[in-house]
Amino acid sequence: MNFDKAFGILDASSIPAVAASIVTAEGEQVEHQRGVANRLTGEALTPQHQFDLASLTKVLVTLPEVLALISEGKLSLTTTVGEVLPEAGWMQEGGLKTQSIAALLSHTAGLKAWAPLYLYPADRSTLIQRVLQERQFWTGGAGPLYSDFGFMVLGAVAERLRGQPLDELAAKRSGLTFNPAGPAVATETDPWRGQTLQGVVHDENAFAMQGVSGHAGAFGTLGAVTDLARRYLNETLLPPPILRLARQEFAANAEVRRGLGWQLSTLDSFGGNLASPEGYGHTGFTGTSVWIEPQRGYAITLLTNRVHPARHGTAGEIVRLRREFHDAVHSTLSK
């Protein structure tokens, strides 16, 4: 497999650290990396460096835990939040407690996309309770609205049913960590925290949750994320029926199609113009993504730190880079 064109697109980017892989169902794997882990210090990027995965946490940590609970019969798609977390909206009628696991997974549970939870000084448990009990995090909308808070709640569901914190669950199933001990790739120079973040979660709300949340906070090397992408592709992460269920369409509007956790292929999705209709994937704010082609038999991982040393002005580049890189890979593998 010759991916010179695809990797050349990555090399031409101005993003400091870039690592990518393509893995096939037959076991072939190609990796590529370039750049520096920290532009300010010149620290070299190595295969051992862990990237802040941001919202890839949703599908690489939280989603597998929830799907495993469903597969084991300990949870169902119709289970409501209130059945598992009875404190959810316990002084209110309706609202979040009536929403199903399927609604949370497909971003149709009526929760806000985002709010600065980190501005409330409180411990992790209290912050979760704020989301569960305060109406301000609820919009009540019926259509798909991508929500960090939905996956924060799903993380709490997994913790309650397993009786273990999410970071311990992640270490056993996904091999990812919320507390990187080895070298990590730098992200933003954050004026709020007064430092260039390196080995510290970039997402402010995840940071307030002591670095461990269902929506963000996981770190992983290119090798670790590639392995998870392969396990999704080969349907070995969990029983195949539950993995196939997750990539069925559960919600859609004019802009997006959603499965359970996953974004499904559309003409303008980040998977590129040449992605197949069966393709699915997810992105992370720091500049990360995974795209999986189950019918074609390959998966693409792209890890970057596009927010280093600042997030401003880089969103357009990562959107363009993802699409161009994916299309170059699709083009190569379809020849």
C-alpha cells in the first residue's frame, strides 16, 4: 500500500504534531508521524507520546462500556436515565430522567451541547449531580443536538452499574488512560490554568471532573487508538451484533446522521467525499479522529494537536485536512 499522497497532505500541514495510521481487516497496517510534541520546547514526537483524544473518549471509552452493559442484559436502549440514576431530576416532572439510553447515545435527549460547568467550584460527584438535577442543562429539543453532557451522563451510568470509576473501566477494556504517566503531546497554552497543557486534559469541563468524564479526558498513543479502530473494524471489541447496532441510523437531520455514539457517512462528513455510505467515525476537538469503513475493510486514525499552542484560527485547517487525507486514503485503497 502506497500512501505517499495521503501522508504528503499531512506533512504539508502547519499543525505541530501529526500521527496517522491505516489498518485493514486483513491485518496490514501503515503508520506515519511527523512534527514535534511541543512546539515551544522543541520536544521530539515519538511513538510513545500520548495524544489528548478529546471527544474520541465518547466512542473509544464510554460507548464500549455502555454497549457491553446492553450486550450483558444489564441495560437496554429503552432504559431511562431515572431507572439507573434515580437522583436525576428527582424534584422535577419529566426532563432528563425520562430520557432513554438510546436518546443519550444518539444525541437526541434534549441536553445542551455545552456550558461552562468548570466555572462551578465543586468536586466531581457534585458536578455530575448538577448536570443530572439542574434544568439549565436541559433544552428539551427533539432533534439531534451533539451534547457533551449526554455522554457525561452515560459515563455516570456505566460507573453506577459497574461500581467502578470510568478510568478503571477504560484501562481494562480499551487500554486508554485518563492519567498519562508517559510522554504526552502538548495542547493549548491556557490562560485560565496558567500553563501550556501537556499530560493535562485540554477540555475544561473534563478537567473540572478531575480529568475523568464520559465525554472527554482519555489519552492514547497512535498504537493504542489504532488497535481500538482495528477491533471495531474486525468486530472483536464486543459481540458483532451490538457493534453493528451502534452503526445503524438512529437520528438524522439536514446536516448529520447519527448512530449510537457514531457519526454516520454523509456527502459532507469529515470522512471525505469518497467515503462509502456505510462508513462511520468520530472526531475530537484537539484534532483527533477515527474513521471506519466496514464494507471496504479498513480504518483510518488521525491524531493531531491542532490546538497547540492556541485553538484560535485552526478549526478550518483541521476540517480541510481530515477530508483531504481521508479522500487520499480512499482513493488509494479503491484502486
